[in-house]
Amino acid sequence: MANERQDPSSAGGGRFTTTHWSLVLAAVGSNEEAQGREALARLCQIYWYPLYAFVRRQGHGPQDAQDLTQEFFVQLLDKDYLGDVDRSKGKFRSFLLAVLKHFLSKQWARGKTLKRGGGRPLLSLDTHSAEDRYRREPEDNATPERLFQRRWALTLLDRVLTLLCEEYEATGKQSTFEQLQGCLTRDRNLLPHAELAAKLEMTEGAVKSAVHRLRQRYRELLRDEIAQTVADPAEIDDEIRQLFSALGK
């Protein structure tokens, strides 16, 4: 498949270099802080829903959760939070949850309810769909932290799948991706390779090779996305283990 094995650092129009968490850390106290804030905003845009789910599971109603989430980003992106980043804790996931908890504790201590629309929205968040998504969350006794970790993992995997689909679309192979994507989860109900070959008008050997390339590219994109949320590449494998543990896999 043409262009499937592109350099992960250049995939997606430069997203690797413009959204990397290490860029945010490097920008602290430097003349590149504006660039770091842009990278921070991009990361927040991707991972806002796990924060919303955390706020909801804390007991806040839908509208208050929307207001709190939006105001959190207003303060995070407007104020000098970057200067307080602990570089020994390089995961963006850990940083964001810690800052959110601090924000919520201050709101509780003040005993104030945010005025609707009082914060200037700095990110375009699909808060209308957020509550629909939250209603579909499992009704169990999961703590806000566990729900956050699970939603973070699912958000990341959904993003990887979207990026992979976009790569296939760019090469005119969307139908191939749609037929083969079930192989990523090793779905037992997936059609055998012979039947897939007939559907795709390929040989069975070609299908097996295509599935192998699909899985390999998926793993590359997964590592690429996780690399954007850790400060040290050495943390990638540990982050993968933790995220899949959050999914119960």
C-alpha cells in the first residue's frame, strides 16, 4: 500500500512536532512559550472529554460540568501554569488531572458557582455531545480517577484509529480499511482471510500482508500519539501498559 509506511514524525501534517508535550515543557521560561501554549491548547483540544467525565463523576450536573470544564481551560491557558510544571512528572495525563483537581478544590473552597458564559472560551469543545457520551458510560462504582483513566485510553485509541483511517483515505483505500479494521482487535467474528480476499478482490496472501501492515502501522501511530503526551520517550512503554490496564486488557 503506497505511503502506508510514512515517517511517524511527519504523519498528519506535522502534528507530531506541533502537539508534543515535551514542546510545552521546553517552552517553560523560554522565548518559545507562545509555541508551547499553542501545543498545550492542541493537546487539551484532543483530551478534554476525559476531564469532563471526571467532573461529572465528581457529582456535578451537566451544565455545571460544562461550565467548570470550559473555565478550567480558560484559566489553564490564560494563566502561568506552565511555570509550575513538575518536570519530574512528565506525563501530560498526570499533569492535567492534578491541575484539574486543584482547580476544582479552589472552586469548592470559594463556594461559588461559575456564571454561565463567564469564562472566555479558548477551546471549541463539543459540550452538547459530551453529555450524550457521558450517559453511555457504564453505571458502575468506578471512581472519577478510574473513569478518567479509562476515557483517556479510549480517546487515545479512537484518535489513533481516526488517523489510520485518514491515511488509507488519502491513498484511496478507505474500503480496504473498512474491511480490515476488525483485524486490529482480532475480532473472532471477523470474516476469514479467504472471504476477505474475495470481497477485496485480492489473493489470500495479499490480504494477510495487508493485515500485517495495518497492525504494524496502528502500533506505530499508537506509540507516536503516546510520545506526544510524555516528556521522555523512555516512558512510552510504561504508558502503554498503564492505559491498557485502565481498559481492563
